[in-house]
Amino acid sequence: MKRRTRSLLLPAAVVAVLAVLAVLQVCRERAAALDPLTRLDTSQVQAITVRCQGCPTRRYEKSGGVWRMQEPRAAAADPEVVGKLLSIAAMPVRHRHPRADLDPAKLGLDPPQATLALDDLVLAFGTSDAIHGDRYVTVGDGIALVPDRFSAWIFAIEPTENERP
């Protein structure tokens, strides 16, 4: 085999392997998106309450199709904040475990580091997985690992500028 042919085949093989890996990753993410954290219809939610250790309780209520913050002070709610909090219910789950298989205290779930109540549904948040950065979330009688793309919204200490009186 000529040197020129070899020098073309090696990069082509590397590109082919990378393309296959990219396709596999996309398939994995699509499969994960098929298993949302909850099946809650977030358009029907009327109340959101966020509690976390060291943070003031934040409570939002929907009245007449408009979200308003009720705690820690009465003000108009930032639609982005409300949207992000509601989107947590549909986060893709990477792994689900029966509650009996794991020790909630070791995962920061007993007591939880934070809770998110969407009407009557309560999600409890624990620590993050050290390897992938996924967060442990108690939902129903199980514990799920979900990509942690929401901690800034759960553990926020101060409301955003739009939510100030």
C-alpha cells in the first residue's frame, strides 16, 4: 500500500469512528428523553413551592393565566424562572432505582437538600453523582438520577430582577 493511501485511510477511519460515536450518543440521549422524571402536565400546574436549606421559601401561584410570586414577597413572577422550574418535571432520567436499593441519607435525600412542589407532586433533591454530575431526585417511591441542569433555579437565594418589587 502506498504511503499516500495509508495517510488518507487513517484520518478517514478516525472520522468514521467519531461519526459512529456521535450517532450512538444521539440515540442514547433520545432514549433517555423518552423517560421523563414525571408524567405531569405542567400546563395544568397552579402552584409552585421551592424550599432549600439556607434559602428563603419561594412560592408562585397562577391566577388568571398569570404567574405571581407570593413568597418571600408578592411580585410578578419571571416567566423564565417559572418555565425552568416547571421543566424540571420533564427532565430525562438516566437511571431509576427503587428507594429500598439506596440509602437516602447518603444521597442527601434524608433530609432533602431542596424540594420542589408542583401542586401536590413533591420532588426532593439530594446530592450530585460524583462521576456524571447527575442529581439524585426522589419521585414517588423511587430515586432517579437526572442531568443537573436546574440547580441554579432550585438553589437560588435571591429572586431575579424581574421578581423584585
